[in-house]
Amino acid sequence: MENKEKILIVEDEFIVANDLKMILKKEGYTVVGIASSATQARAMVTAKKPDWVLLDIILKGDETGIDLAWELLECKTPFLFISANTNQSTLEAVKKTQPYGFLVKPFRQRDLLVMLDIARYRYAAENHAKTSVQAHRKQLAITGIIGKSKLLNDIFTKISIVAPTDTSVLITGESGTGKERIAHSIHENSTRKNKPMVVVNCAALPLSLLESELFGYEKGAFTGANTQRIGKFEQANGGTLFLDEIGELPLDAQAKLLRVLQEKEIERISGNQAIKVDVRIIAATNRNLEHEVAEGNFRLDLYYRLNIFPIELPPLRERKDDIQLLAYYFLKKFSAANSRAITGFTPQVLEQLQSYNWPGNVRELEHLIERSTLLATGNEIDEVNLPESANIPSAPLQQGALQSLEDMERNHIMQVLQACGGKVGGQNGAAGILKIPTTTLYAKMKKLGISQQYY
């Protein structure tokens, strides 16, 4: 049996820890110890120097696995979480520690081994590229991504690492953070750049049309199929397939997609032969897929297939150093497009842009600058209509009175709608930012009396 890396198990439940040890040893890993607390694990990391740490969240003592994870990140010891704790706040805290995987208890042996294989591949790929990152950075061809903040530079570094490979990439982040632009940058800096990049919006793809859109069909496959149709996978052959809003795919559609990714071949509807496809997959979502997996809404095996190299885009409120650069970039773009001689912003406007929270992220800023450019009367933008200062109808407050929960919900929904330019559903719509189904948002708008005239 191949002698794989050394692994430390940090788990306070003896039965779970022993099962993990047996599975790992059978697969050729060396288990250097089992720790039940952060204190015990800390000593074992120092003494045994494991290559990997499998980490539970709830441990004996006052410290959690998340506390220990920050130390492992600092000392550059890669780790993976295995936990039954899947609430939203915990998942967000876990993600900040940059683990190489998160497995939900109870788990299947196969899931553990697949997660470890993918984690090892990611770790090796990252380390192989570190020595040549600066050389790659100088050669990066990136257009339309503006900024110099550390967070954005970290994204550029990740692009330089993964772009030259055929590795699948999962891009996550809030609506409006630029996920599709990052996907294009990966493709444009890859060996596939001279082949097509085909975009599929999974949120706009009903299950009934999934197979015909992705895989195509033969003439006569169904009523109205008068000609042969080539699907998205064949169109992207040799290039890149970008699956946007992958988190919106229903479970049945996820199963069909997984089969193609595993077999690397498709069959047209009513076709009688398998067609091999050579496609690099990039997927994107504004959903927390770890949470969706824990809730049973997203297949764990498909998540592993897509999450080989994750790139998480920060919201604009976390990279405020880039706001002024972005504002001037969009000003130049829209001034030229509309033949306007507008050259800058007043200090008051720049201060407003910096202090605003940007729930719609870069896209909201772009739309705001476009509108402000059209409305400007001089050679400077001296006023911007931000939602916080906009004249949005709301329930009147009596002197000293507090808003009801219903009034707060109404005002927040209208603020988000205004930031999205009135778009409710689909890509970059208000429902996505609010993280609720489009039908639910329409029902809330009807109940709260929010009509189109208000946004």
C-alpha cells in the first residue's frame, strides 16, 4: 500500500476518531495520533509534525477546532474540518480559516477519501505554483477588474496559480462582486484562450430544458425538433464551460451534470453514441454551498467535483480602498460612451461613496456612476442618489417612535431593489442579494405594498 501523508485526528468522540483512524490506515495514510482537545492537539502538532490535520469543531475544554484552525493556518499546516455543526454562523467562521475541506457528519467512507484526494491535489497545485507566481502575475491579461487592495491582489495571485491548469474552479461571492469577470480572466489566461468560453446561467435553465441545452438533441428527438442541435458542452469542446449560479440547479439536474463531469462524455437526446468532450469547468454561485450540502439541497459529490480550487470574492465593503479607483474607471467609461466632458467628483461625493455599505457591490457602484454621469450638469459629479439618502416612501414615524419590524422589512427590501435597478429575480436581482426565492420576494412585496413606482 502506498505510504501517503501523516495525519493527526482532532476529535473528542472516541468511536468517530477510531473509525477515522481505521479508514485512513487502510488507505495507506499514517495516523500520528488522536487528540480530544485543542491543547492536546497543539502539543501533537509540535511533536509529530503532521502533514494534515482532520479537525472537529466541538472539542473538550474551552477552545474549539476553529480556534486551533487559526494557529494551523499561521504555521502553514493544512487542515480539513469534519463536524456535525452546520449552522450559518459556524460555516462562516470556518470559511475564514481557509480549510481545504469541510465534511458533514455522519459521512460515508468514500466522501472522506474523495475530500482528502481533492485537498491533497489543491495543496500540491498551490505549492507547485508559488515559486512562479510573480512571473505569472506579470503575464496576466486581466481587463475590467479594477483595484489595488490586498484582497484583490490575493485574487490575482489565485488566478495566476490556477489559470494555466485544467483544474475546475468554484467562484463564490455576493451578487455583483464580479464572478463572471473572474471566470473570463481565468479562461483568457489559460491554454484554452483560443477556444470558446461558453456561459450557462443555471438559474435560467428549467429542468425540462436542461438536457437539450447542455447536451443537444438529434433531429426528430421530439415534436418541433426539426434540426440537430449542438449543446453547450459540445460548443465548449476544447475550451471552458462557465456554469453561473450553479447553486440554483435542482437535484435532478445536479445528478445529470455530475455524470457528465465524471464520464467526460455526453449523449444528445435520441442519440445512439457517446460523444467525448474536453471541457474545463468553472462554476459560480452566491450561495453558501457548504450550507446547501448540509441542508440536503446540493449533492456532496458534485460539490467535491466543482470545489477543487475555490476562489471567494470579497464584497466591495471589504475592499473600500478600491472604491475611488472603480468610481473613476466607471466615470471615464460612461463619460466617453455618452460624449460627456465629466472629469471627476466633488470631495463630498467621494466621501459619500466611501461611507456607503454597497449591498449591490461593484455592480451597484457601476449603475450609480452611469446614472450620475447622465444627470450631471457640470464637469464634476456633485451629487449621487444613494439609497440611504434617497426619497423612499416608508411608514411615517411619530416623534420618538420606533419602526415596526414590518416597516424595517419594507424599507430594506426597497433599498435593495433600488440598488439592483428594480430587478427582482434572476442574475444580480434583489432576491439573490436577500437570499430568498424570487417567488417569496414577490409575495413579500405584495404583502408590504411595494409597487414598481417606489424603486
